[in-house]
Amino acid sequence: MALTRREMLKLAGAAAITVGLEAMIPSWAVGAPAMEVPMKTPIFPEAFKAGDAGYVFTPCVGMGGVQPADYDRVRKERKEQYASVVQQLGLAFESALNVDGHRGDFGKESRRLRLEDINNGVTRKVMWAARGGSSSLPMLDGIDYASFATHKPIVIGYSGMTPIINAITANSGLVTYHGPMVSSIYGDMTTKHPDAAFFLEHELQGIRDAVAGREIDLTPTGKEVAIMSYAPVTLKVERVNCPDRLEGVVLAGHFQGFCPLAGTPWIPTVDRKTPKLLFLEATHVDWSYNFEAMERLRLLGYLENAAFLTGIIYKEDVGTFLRAWSDEYGIPIIWGLRYGHLVPSATLPVGAYATFDTKSLVLKVQREHGYTYGRNRGQD
């Protein structure tokens, strides 16, 4: 039996806090066109080749959790690790000046160092985030977006990089890549897990395929593990109200990094008639919060003509809610896809238009598809 809306709210544990949710939505976002500023045609960076610069930076947590007495030793060790990963892609390693030179907090000096590294990296072919974590939000209004549009670097990262890759796409038109961090790849290279070589090749090939515009297969391999711990992860693909084929602009990220920025200038927005493929992962974390976030997306129009495609589902009640939510609003939903906080993780092109075969779970980028997108209203 289908759940009523009240039952859905109760299941999500959010009945009390969703009252008055509409008051959280900016007045300019309600009942208005999605954008006010000039829209941009997506810019695809050219694929990298052997010997291109692979620039590693730490825009999120740097030395958080490391004791000051250990800073110099840890920075040296990490640079050696980063270099070994970059070389796996055939790139020439370059370290950002301040890589791991901050604690990744919200202080003025930490922000200055991280912004310096971000804005200095645009002339390199590949900008690859070393690690995730929180506190990337202070970067968004200090990034030189015009330089990203001019130099067209390949920007790779996920998790704590979610706000940054989406802000770059929204404000420069450059397609960015939601893919594994350098530290995650290094884990593949050094773990004693029996499938280590399999993990490494799949993740590196996933980056190559996404950047080159080739097909991206999100089918579980049956060998998935959690990042860093390498504990086994079971991906069970389920489809709710899904046609055989979906298409739309790819929007991707960590749920808790993407949703709070919806309706701001830092997340790409397409008009409500343009199809959207929302790849938002980590829906297993604090589900009551995620319910609020999904309602925010819905009220802002992100879920009109959209499909919701997510990764790991740890709890059955999350699946129960997603089914009811899909039935309530008619939104196609798939979960159990191979991307995000697991190994091996696929890489997704943020801002690209693509088709998605819901049976084969293959994503195909349509570079020739004409559409425009840009920042939200409210701030120029």
C-alpha cells in the first residue's frame, strides 16, 4: 500500500521541522524563472595526454587532525604519495604551493591559502583534489571563475569538493568531474586487499573515460568496498518508476554538500523544462536531514523533469521512503549505482548533457546537445 504524505513525513522523522519549510526558500526563487543572469553554453575541457601537468591541491581539510609537531613530516610524506598517484595517469606531478599547509578551518588565513592554490591552478591541465572533508564553502565567492572558462582545466574531486566543482560549472560554464580524490587512489595503490589492482585500474580508467567523453558504466562490479577501510559494500540496484531511458543535464555531488546550496549562485541551474539527472550520493547519512534537503530541491524546481540517481543504501527504511517519495511526486529513482564514497567509483561529468540507460546503467555524454545553463537568480 502506498504511504500517505503524512506517513512519509513520519517515516523520515521530519514531520515537525518541515512545517514552514517554504519560509526557508528565498522570495526570488518561488514561482519565478530559474535564472536571471546570462546563461552559458557548457565548455568541455580537452582530454589530457601523457606528460600534462597534474596539479594537486587541498581545498578542504588540510592538516586537520594532525599534531603541529608532525606537520613537516606529514606534508613531505603526502607529497610523495600524491606524486605517485598522479604518475599513474601518466601526468607530471605539480604540487600546489600550500598543499596541506593549512588546517582546513574557517579562518581567514586558511581561506587565503586555499584560494591562492585554487586560482593558481587554472593554467595546469588537470586540477585534482587530494582529499575531502568540510569547510570548502568559504572558497566559493573568491574563485576566479573567468580564468576557469579561459584555461579550461580538468577539475576532479567529490565529497567536500562538491560545492567547488558545482560552483565552477555554474559560474564559468566549464564541465567538471565528480570523481575519486587523490588520497582514495593512493589507498588503492597501498592496500593489501586482494582486489587492489582491480580497484586501481577501474578508478583510473573511470577518470580517463569520463574526461574523454566515453561511455560511463555505473553497474556494480560485485567487489565494491568502502573507501579507506576497504570493508565490503553490497550494491543492490533498484529502480522505481523508471523508463528504459533517461536523459538530462548531469548534476552531481555529496547530498550534504549540494542541497544546501540549491537556489544560490553556486549550483548550476537549468530551466525547469530541461531534463536533469541528479546524481546525489550519501543518502544513507542522517536521513531526516536528507528528506528536508530533497523537499528543498523540489520546492525550488530542481526535481521538475528530473530523475534521482543515488548510490549506497544502508537501511531498508531509506528504500521504503524513496519508493513512497517517487510515487508521491512521480520522480524516477534508482539506487545502488557505483559512484561516490566507495571503491571502485565511477567519474561523472558535472554540467554535461547525457542519456542514461536504466537497464544497462550506462551513461553517455551528448556533447552536441544544445542547451544553456547558469547561476541562480539573486546574486551577480
